[in-house]
Amino acid sequence: MTDPKHTEPVDLLPCPFCGGEPRIAGMAEDYVECTECDATVGLDGNNPEGPIAAWNTRTAAEAASRAREARLRGVAKDALVALPVMIALLRKVGLTSGVEVGEAMLASARAALTKRANK
Ligand SMILES: [Zn+2]
């Protein structure tokens, strides 16, 4: 082995997208890819510490980011179901200020879901 950087086993964390097994790939072993979904991290200007460190860092950061996004999407989807019911009830009892607040919240939830879907 002429390349000392690969003489020790490397711990790669599971893929942040699918939990799949990653591997070091490329002719120069210069990127990490998921063997399940083909997600990759290469050695570029954004990853000066190298693809392995970048993969492992991204795994933790992106898993947290995706979990947060999934929670927010869940809240927004629940709001799309619950708010129309709440608005109808408020309208029925004549609480117009509550109706306005509910409609504003509904518009926010729709915008949040649309924005994320277009990303
Ligand atoms: Zn994957």
C-alpha cells in the first residue's frame, strides 16, 4: 500500500438520506458514496477536510436538519387539517378576529409547505 491515508479502517457513518452503507469511491478514492441511494460527497472547496470527514459531518448535520424539517412539515400538515375546522367554528360563533388569525395561520402553513416542496 503506497497511500498511507488508507492503511487504517475508516469509520463512515450511515447515509443521512436512506441509512444505507457508504463506501469510499473514485479512481483517487476522492469521494464517499452511498451504496443504496447514490448520495455523494466529494473533495472540493466546500470540503477542505476531505470527503470522509465531510461525509461524517454531513451525516450528523443533515440528519438533524431533515428531522427538523420533517417535524415542521408535520406541524404544517396538521395545521392544514385543523385550521379550517377551527375557522369554521370561530365563524359560526361570530369571532371574526379569531377567523382572521386562523386564516393568516392557514396561509402561513400553506406557504411553508409550498416553499419546502419547491426546494
Ligand atoms: Zn443513501
